[in-house]
Amino acid sequence: MKKDELLKNIEKYWTNRAEGYSQVNLEELAGEKWPVWLSVIEEHMPKVERKGIRILDIGTGPGFFSIILSRAGYQVTAIDYTEEMLKKAKNNAGILADKIEWYQMDAQALRFADNTFDMIVSRNVTWNLEHPDRAYYEWMRVLKPGGVLLNFDANWYHHLFDEEKRAAYEADRNKVSSLGMHDDYTCTDIEAMEAIARQVPLSHIQRPEWDRQILKQLNGIQIQLDEKVWQRVWCEAEKVNNGSTPMFMVACTKAPVQQTERLRLQAAMV
């Protein structure tokens, strides 16, 4: 499959998923876990006055991060590749919609100037990108020196390439069924998503160590991997549905100006 065709299929999948995913976000916004999500993000917030902090929400989907951060008084810019997701996000934001800047944009080719944002947040995006290394480069480029990147993701669909993971995934499905719970996978086009997952690079890789190594090369300092963040931010239904695929957090601070320049000069001398 050609790369441009893969990107079209990814866009088509998330367009078709927009309605169901929006409902999931609305349930999150009405639930008990959104303050926990906000707390986790604010624990890593740069030491800048709140009103002056600019946050970029990459792959906003139906707007969950953008909405809770805008509620908290931050300046938020939200991007998504899928037009239908942005429509849902604006609708879900209600009266906050006019306070948030919305753009349809590729996470791998940002149309923002260097050093624009104090913080970048993203959830469940990196794993289904064609060029996640290029995306990280772009994210760090638009992040201000001293700014913070928080990427929440998981080894989604790694079970397609690992027999042990596959058995654990099947055990999750059986547990959900035995408890009479809603199976999150039943509202997705599993065949279409698995076809995409077999082609994007990160489905094959056990993360988040890969993320650490990429960010170290991109002037990232104080890189922190939290592989237990799911215990804080997931509700019980998410924990049962996705027990074999726990969410992790990659937190990375961009090197200050002085250190960035020093690293550049060192690289030029090699």
C-alpha cells in the first residue's frame, strides 16, 4: 500500500470513528477522572504564569484535553488531521469553543513557528503515525526552550506481532464478556484498524523506551517515563478493557536556549 493511501485510510478510519469516540469523550468529561487527568498534566506544567501558558493539543480528537485545559484557564490550540473530529470537538467544547484555536493539521508537519508553545499534550496519537520520529521532531521544534511535552500512549495493537500479547489481549476480551461489561473494541472497525496497525511502525515496537531514545536526540532533557500513569487516569472499565495494554506517559523538557546552542555547536564539530 502506498504511503499516501495509508494516510487516507487512517483519516477515513478516524472520520468514521468520530461519533463513537466523541461519545467516549463526553462520558469522560462527565465522569470522575477528568480532574485526575488535569492534575497529572499540571504536575508537569512549566513554571510560567497560568494566563501566559500556551498549550498545543496534538490529535485532539473530540477535544477532551483542550476542553479541560481551557476550563482551567490556559490558552489552548488544538489540532487534528480529521475534519469530522474537529467538528465534534468544537461542539463538545460548547461556550469554550471560541476560546480555543482549532486547526486541521498533520501532526507530522506542523504549520507553527519554532518555539511557540510552553507545553504540548497528546494522547493515543503517536502509535498510529506513519513517521512518529518526524512527529517528535516537529513537536520539539515548536516547543519553547524549557517547555514540556507530555505524550500519553500505549502499545496498541502490539498483540498483532507478539503471541504472548495476543493471549493477554484475548484474556481481556474474555474478562470483559464474563463481567458483562461493554467491550470498547466492539464499537470499532477492528479489521480496518488492524490493517492500519500492521503498516505503521510503532505497532511492531515495545515502547516507551523507543520514545526516550528519540527524544534524547532532539534536545530533550529530564525525560521521564511513567508506565503506571494508567492506574491514576483510567476508570475501572478502561482498566478491564485494556489491562494487557497499559497506558504510559512520556514527559520531556526541551533543553534551555544555552544548552540547545551548546549541543548544536558540539554536533557541528563532530
